[in-house]
Amino acid sequence: MKIEVWSLGPFETNAYLLTAENGKDCCVVDAPRDAAKTLLPEIKKRGLKLTHILITHGHWDHMCDAHAFATAGAQVLAHKDDQQLIENIKAYRSRYESMMPFLTESDFHSVKVNQWLNQGDSFEAIGLNFEVRHVPGHCPGSLLFYSAQEKCAFVGDAIFKGSVGRTDLPNGNWNELLKSIRTQVYTLPEDTVLLPGHGGKTTVGDEKKSNPYAKP
């Protein structure tokens, strides 16, 4: 699998383009603002078939452009605890605009989820099997997508290189986040590469050794 990342939108949110080894199918992990106008032309130019859009959690900066990928034919996968955030985004418009007054009507498009994922589920995309782990704390519906074959995990905003997701947002929970990290992230093999929603990659082993916020 080929992994490419773009940091987009006002919070430099990572959008990942995953391309199958055969170079035909692709899927996207998270869809920040500007992801559609950046990735969709690239997908078309390369002659790829877009199969899935994987949403790590329902915060606006991770699902803003998901509707465009769904329109382009991608199946939308997410956790049901974030159903309202994803499928009824306009209900939260005033909350987001209070933090980001530059947002406009075009920034609020809900998207219909095709498949709700839960702890322990697995699914196939671009010829690979992904294990699903539920990692709430930053957001109730936060998910981790783990590929044992590729030795990597897309962790959203649960954990970062040397840091963890914030829990001062609505429905955040510090103790729940620490539990998620310790039971769902730190139980992955230590050489697993962690690909977060913001910033650069790290590994399970490195975070267990040096993350000051989430000690094993």
C-alpha cells in the first residue's frame, strides 16, 4: 500500500490517500476542508478507483469534505456515536462558527454513512484487511484503523507524536481517552506506525517510552 498525506484546512488536518499495491483502487482517511479539491483531481489524473472514505471521528475538520468523496462513489465508514456530527452537521453550525467565524454555508455538508463500525469489526479496502478499534475520549465516535499487514494504524486525534487529543471539547473525557490509548493503541505491536490526524507519524513503541501525557 502506498500512503500519501496532505495537511489541509485551518487546523492542518491530515488527509491520507491510500493506494492499492496494484495501483488501481484507492481510499481516503479523513476529509478536511479542501481535501476534495486537492485529492479528487489527483485520483482522476491517476485513473484510480475511489472505494472508501474512512472517518476517524466526526469533528468538522475531519469530515468537512466527506460528502464530495461520497458523491464521487466512495462508501462512507464511521462510528455511530458520531452519527449526529456527521449526518446532521448543520445542527452544530453555530458552535463551529463561534470558534471559526470565517466559515460559510459551503463548509457545512452532512454525509450519509454507509457502514457503521464498532470495536472488533474488520473490513476490506484496497485489497487489505483493516481491524477497527474504538478509541473514545477525544470524541465519542473516535476510531482507529489498523492494518497488521502494513504495520500501521490511522489513529485520528486519539494520540499524536508526543501528545494526545484534547478533551476540553464537548463530550471529551480525559480518563476515557487514557483508557483508549492504553487498551487499544498501546496493545498494538510496538513497531506499528501511528498515523495521526495532525502532525507527523510515530510508533507505538516510541509513545509508550516517551509520551508525557499517556504513560503505559
